[in-house]
Amino acid sequence: MEKRLANWGNYPAIACDESTFSQDEQVQDFISSHSAVIARGNGRCYGDASLAQYSVSTLKYDKVLAFDTTNGVFECQSGITLDQILDIIVPKGWFLPVTPGTKFITVGGAVASDVHGKNHHVDGSFSGHIIEMDVITGNQDTVTCSAEKEPDLFWATCGGMGLTGIITRVKFGLKKIDTAYIRQKQIKAKNLEDLIRLFEEYKDYTYSMAWIDCLQKGDSFGRGILIVGEHATPGELNEQQRKAPLHLTAKRKLSMPFNLPSFTLNTLTVKAFNWLYYLKNTKREINNVIPYEPFFYPLDAILHWNRGYGKAGFVQYQFVLPLEKKEGLVAILKKISDAGLGSFLAVLKVFGKQDSLISFPMEGYTLALDFPVRKGLFEFLDQLDEIVLQYGGRLYLSKDARMKQEVFWQSYPNAQKFAEIIKKYNGKKLFRSVQSDRLLLTQ
């Protein structure tokens, strides 16, 4: 059925013919008679990576196939979402090995984006925990692959944005937990230099991230709040929490009922929000034990929060720079501050080392910022791209909606090898997206 589809940023929105399936045979029949096909999960990537002439929704392909509660191994179809998995595994004392900032993505999407979380410096990205998976390739074969079996297909699929085929089954390892709570520490940093020092001081924590006020100047330039955490033990819970340490009470979620007018997002409102967010922590350091949901998924408490950026939508700009190139981080934040184009959501994390084919992470600093789509934005982001390239960084394909093809080819060192593997498994360019055509991967 043809409909107008957009992903989480609500930009771009294009006319797509969307189909669903619940069996491998249905997919193989569909792709045998169509071209320009891309798999789409819950639409939580931000840009145009899962938009194409024909979109194949995996949401009905959502069965749990096996759960080894002794060894923490989970096997499922690709359309199941992380929130559905958490409802099953947490009461049994297990947690996701890696999770992004939303639990409303599918497992297939987690693989295709090779998602990372607050623990990348310790546990790497999602691909490092996959035991094996099945992919329906452009040859219409279902291929089982892993890091040892058909490794070229495996690594091109992890972070490959669906261009090797449709992921149908994933088997992966879990993380053992004793409670559904997180022991959290928040520390205020007076500026960017102080914040980077705190990241180093607390690098042994499993989970870490920071919010940055990207509109500050002078001595407060880059001020923020570092948030670190560990899975809490039963002894760290209060009396009420200890009664059911692996069970959380369901809370009612708020919802953004409509798109806000675009004029509500401006330098003054962003400055006001940043000022209030920084001052809400009245002490320099706050320690508490909280449920895992507000720690990992604070924005999931507001359904349709993307409507807050208005009808025109927004883009999330996420880049990574090598660890030794923090002056590039300063240059980008200064350019944003000077332009007055601050973001409500400016999240800084530190990546550990990762050897991969096309995945986004490299050892270094990654910053994610949201910008409402408006006149002059893309020209401004082109300028930020130049700085990212200058300092040896790259942009996250899962967040991208406007990167120029030369930026991609210059910043991903294995881009040509990736393109050759795509030709091997998707030689007729059956699987392609608006993004892959824009980046000349499937043209």
C-alpha cells in the first residue's frame, strides 16, 4: 500500500509502497518481482536509510525463537523491538548487551545500524555480541552468517543499513543483572575541559555520557553534566525496591499530541532550557539508585517527542572524532555557539576501540545534536562536515539525511570494500534506499 513515510526525524518524507511479511517465503516472493527495496523496522533511524520506492516492514516478523535463561542467549526474528525483549529478559535477570537511547527499535535495525550505547568504551557495539544471523540476500538465498561463517556478509550487514539484504533472524548474547535498577552518579562540569577530565576520571564506569550546553561561551564554554552508572546490586536498593528487584511498576507515558509551531524552537528557548537543565542539579554531585528506564531511555517517556521540532522535522547530526583530536570538538562547538544554533539534546560519549568494516564507532569522542530543519541549516551542516573531515572523523549513517557522497567516501576508510561486498550479495541493486543512492553506493 502506498503511503507517505518518514523516519524519526520526519525529514525527508517520501511516497513509499509499504508491504509486510511474516514468513521468509513471502519476502522472497516479493523481492523476486520488485526492485528498489529496503527493509524497515520501527522507523527509528533518523534520516532516509530505510526509505525507498518499496519498503518491506518487518514489524510482523516479531517472534521469540529461543531464550537460554541459564547462559543468557536470546534468539528472535528481526522485527521484535527492544522493549518487547526487555519485558521478557529483565525479570529473568538479564539485560541487553548494548542499547541505544531508545528501546523502540527492532533487532534488525540494531544490527543494520550496529547500534552503540553508553557502554561502548567497555562493551563495544551490538555487532560484538551477535552469535549468528540469517540474511535474505539479493540472490534470494537465506544465508546464515557470523564473524566466523560468511564473515564478509556478516560485517557488511552490521552497520550496512540494509544494503546486503533483509535480516530475518538474530541470535545474540545478553548481560547478567541482579536488579532492574541503576546506581547513578551525576557530576556538573563547569566547562568542556572539566567535562573531558571527568570522562577520564570516571572511565572505569560501565556506562557514561554527558549532556552539553552548546550555547555557552567564555569560561563556561561546553559546560555540562556527566552521568555515569552501574547495574545496582540488591544491597544497594531501598526496602521498597528490594521487594521485587527485577520488576518495575509500569508508568504512564506522556505524549506530544501534535507538531509544535517551528517558531517555538529558537536561540532564546534553547538557552532557557539549557540554563534550567544545568541548574536543576543544585549540588555538584548527585548519587541515587533509579530504574533502568529513565537512565537508558529518558526520552521514551514522552511518546512522539519528535513532534516537538515542528512539521518540517529535524535532523540529528552525530559525528565521531579520534580521541587525540579533541580540538576538533572545540572547533565544532564554537561554530555552533557562534551561530546560535544550539540543540536541546547535545549528548557527548566516549567510544572505545572498534575494528569493523562499515560501522560508525572509532576510538574517540562522539557528539549528537538535534537541529530543526529550516532555511540555511544544511549549508551550516556542510561547514561542520568540513571540520569533521579535517580532524579525521565521520558521521553516523543511521542519523544521516543529507550528507554529501564525497564526505562519506572520504571518511569511511573501508567504503570501497563495503561497496564490493554489496555487489557480491546485492549485485542487481535490488536492495537500495534514498540514502544509498545519494551516497552513490547503489547508483
